[in-house]
Amino acid sequence: MTVNKDMIHVLLYLIAFFAFMASLYYVDTKNEKEKTAWQQEQHSLCLGKENRARPACWREIDWEVYCERVQCKGEPRH
């Protein structure tokens, strides 16, 4: 039983390709897990429901609701 040289080349290329993809995945997830000191501080300050009152912890929807309410306060009510 002989193995064709082309099959060996294809197998080596596949191994190299998957090794490259695995290294890209590793680098990407490694960078994602490492938080800066500022990110860690912001995360710890925004934990818990009571800390949602801080504007630094607001989500996009919080800002939209806030802006809608502030805009309406200056208008006369009928």
C-alpha cells in the first residue's frame, strides 16, 4: 500500500492551515480576556442594580430613555 505524494502534500497543507487558524483563535481570545485596569475598575463599579444609577454604567437604551424624558420636560403639557 503506497501513499500518493500529492495526498501527503494536501495533508501537510491542511495541517498547516488548521494550525494557523488555531493560532489566530488563541491570540484573539487571549487579548479578549486581558482587561486593562480601567476596564476592571469600570466593571467592578457597575456591578449590581444600585450602581445602574451612575451615568458611566448606563447602557444605550438608558441614554435613549433619559434623552426622551429630558426633552419633554421643557415643553408645556396640555
